[in-house]
Amino acid sequence: MSSYDYDLLVIGSGPAGQRAAIQSAKLGKRTALVERKAVVGGMAINTGTIPSKTLREAVLYLSGYREREIYGESYKVKQKISMDDLLFRTEHVIRHEIDVVRSQLQRNGVEVLAAEAAFTDPHTLRLKFADGTGERAVSAANVVIATGTEATRDPALPFDGQNVFVCDDVLGLKRLPRTLAVIGGGVIGCEYASIFAALGVRVTLVDKLPRLLPFVDAEIVEALNYHLHESRMTLWLGETVSGVELMENGAGRHVKVQLASSKQIVAEKALYSIGRTGATGNLNLAAAGLMADERGRLKVDAQFRTPVPHIFAAGDVIGFPSLASTSMEQGRLAACHAFGIETNSVPALFPYGIYTIPEISYVGRNEEQLTQQNIPYEVGKANYREIARGQIIGDSIGMLKLLFHRETRELLGVHIIGESASELVHIGQAVLTYCGKIDYFINSVFNYPTLAECYKTAAFDGVNGLNG
Ligand SMILES: Cc1cc2nc3c(=O)[nH]c(=O)nc-3n(C[C@H](O)[C@H](O)[C@H](O)COP(=O)(O)OP(=O)(O)OC[C@H]3O[C@@H](n4cnc5c(N)ncnc54)[C@H](O)[C@@H]3O)c2cc1C
């Protein structure tokens, strides 16, 4: 047994930290997990992934959004939706998820320490306990830093958590606005913009790039733009924000967002969603011989090892792709590498889910990438409205698009917009992983009526395209 207090100490209880700690404990190692917040689960469970997806679900249900195609545009489950209505569902799910994580950590024998951790030397951390019981030094043979990120805040902006807020503040909003400015059209900005718009909030979204989500297939983004406009959202793209001011007008406190082009947005609230910064500022990294980059992130090698060999980092704190899904796997692998266990690496092919309304998901390459790479490809498409299940659920806007090699017929990419896109994509992911061909979908029988049938229809469409 080593002279350290623990074989592995994990900092942070988000997806990366949880999986690192559980993997280490499963290997029979003395493992502790330090979390500075009063509850475990990290940003993923408490303020980010789970709350935003549950809010979305609450909005879709209460606003009657999914049923409007069938029962008419004015259909609503509840006429006046309040923040309390949305929080009812969100708090229920968060409580349950926290409990699941806590029980998994307990069952596996991980010691959870409710404290903020900072290095005093490469193997020792000072823990400042959240309950005010003071400080204690602990030592560990190996450390995994899984401290995640914090929403980036421009210091010149008047953030008050209510009128000018970041996504980490959403659950603390006292009331829903009638009008909202969203500054930043990345994944989180687009998700929240479309969630608020589905509630009937008049949303104006500004981004300095000329198009939303530049890494997503252009045709899918075009379809998203169309639906955002349909939900009465204004998109000001290619515009720079030059100032944000709080102001009182006859109707109470408002926000004025000034654009460099002289345009102005006056709205009840403004959501600032311009990236996230690694939560490394309080770790005293210098004492461990480490340094973060200008965005607070840590560099690691393929084994998630920092330049100090016994210190690993995983999850959002190491940057791209900054997803809960990939963070879990990175954390697990970091713990394996700490104890010399051979593993695979995180697969290069992973799906991306964007929970806008409508939902987007993709895996593999898009048309722009294939064009740049000079790969001869063909496209096959299926619209949900052509599929019985699409009619049954009242989704007439969904679309699934397959990209495959014209000569080898190998599947190259799957791009979906519409209901359950982030679930459907996994069929394509499996075929892509095993280098399958478009013929797989043609020769398979799918449950009827399901959205999965879109794969078959899209495959026939694509193969027809080969013959002109
Ligand atoms: C609004 C929003 C929506 C998202 N939606 C999705 C989605 O749909 N799908 C998806 O895959 N991903 C989504 N993400 C991304 C996902 O939440 C992150 O990728 C994931 O949470 C990263 O996990 P992590 O373990 O690296 O860190 P986190 O979940 O950020 O957890 C880090 C933990 O470390 C703790 N900590 C920090 N410093 C210290 C310290 N010094 N001492 C002790 N504890 C410390 C923090 O308190 C925190 O609890 C979303 C993010 C946001 C913001």
C-alpha cells in the first residue's frame, strides 16, 4: 500500500469525475471524489444538460407544441405557463439524477468529500470544506482533474442573473420574459432561443458569424433557420454586439443590446451565451507544476495525462468536444490509464445531439466536408411526412439525410432534423462504425410504423439518385 491517503483523487463530480472515480473504485483502488458544491452531479445534472433538456420537455408538453400539427396552432395544455410550471418538472428530474449518482458512488465505495480542492504540491491538495468545518490536506498517488467549465462573462456587461444572465442562471429566473435577446448562436444559445420561442417569447438572436452552427450540415441548418423564423424568432447574423445596458422604461427593467451596425434590441431579458471557460482558476495549478491555457483549459495526451505524469484531466476542462457523453468515457479511460490498464481510446466517431426545437443530430461527415475532401458522394433523403409514424406523431417537418460513397456505396454521414433525431442517429452510427453500405438499409426490415423507416426510404432515394 502506498503512503498516500488515496490511490486516486478525483476533483469534480460531473460526468467525467463520476466515471473516473467509479472506474478506479471498481479496480479496487482507494478512491475519493471532491466536489465543491453541496450536491454531486456537476454542471451536467445541476445547471446544464439535464435541466436544459427537462425544461425543453416541459415546454414542449405544456405549450402543446408537438400536437399543434394535429389540433391546430392555438392548442395548448396550459394557457399561462410560468417559471414555476417549468421548474416543477426540472427539479423532480434533477433530484432523481443526483440521487442516482450519489448512490452509484456509495455502492462502489467512493469516498465523497464536499470541499473545494486546490493543489499545495503535485501529490497534495488542500480541501476547504463546504460546511465550514475548516480545511484538511489530503494526498493521492494519482489525481484526475474533472472540474468542467463556467459560462464566460464579459466583465463589461451588467450581469444580474435576472435581466442579463448566462445559461447557468436559467433555473434561477423568477419569471419568464415576453421578449428575449440571445447573444451567441452556438449550441446552447440556439437551444435556449428555440425553447423560449416555443413558449411564445419574442426572441432575437445575434451572432457574429453569418450562419448558425457552422459545423452542422448546411441543409439541416437551413431547415432549422426556417423553423426558427416560423416561431417568430428574429435572427441577426453577421452582427457584433458593442454594448449591453440595463434600463428602466415604463414597463419596468429592460435590456438594451447595441450592435456595431447601429441596430438595437430592446428586450426584457438578455441571455449571454458566448462560450465557456475551464474551471481551473481556484486549483492553484502552479503548485502542481501545471498551467492552463488562456481559456482555462488543460492540455492532455491521448491517455488524458497532463505534462505531470500522475495528474490526469478529463471532460470539459480539456476542451473539444465538451459533451457529457464524451466526458464520461474520458473520465473512465483516464482512471484506467492511471493504473496502467489497457483500453481503447474514445471513438473518433461519436454522435452530436443539438436539442433545439426541432431537434438535430448527426454522425459522420457532412456535405461540405465531403466536397472539400473530393469524395464522390450521393444523397438520399426521407421526410418524416412521407412516413406513417411522422403523420401519427404530427411531425411534418422532420427530415433524415444519408450521405454515401457513389462507388463503394459505403455510408459516410447521417444528418437528421426532427422529433427523436438524437435517438434515431444511433442506427446510422452503428452502420458507420462497421463501415456498412447503403444496401444495409434497403435489405433490412424495420418496425412499422416507426421513424426508423426513414433510413429505408432515404436509402432507396439515394440509390435512385445513382441511376439519374
Ligand atoms: C446548457 C447546457 C446544455 C448542455 N447540453 C448537453 C447535451 O444535451 N448533451 C451533452 O452531451 N452535453 C451537454 N452539455 C455539456 C455537458 O454538460 C458537459 O460536457 C459536461 O457537464 C462536462 O462534464 P464534466 O465532468 O467535465 O464537468 P461538469 O459537469 O462541469 O462538472 C464539474 C464539477 O467540478 C466541480 N469543481 C470545479 N472546481 C472544483 C474544485 N476546485 N474543487 C471541487 N470541485 C470542483 C464543479 O462544482 C462541478 O460540479 C450541455 C452544457 C450546457 C451548459
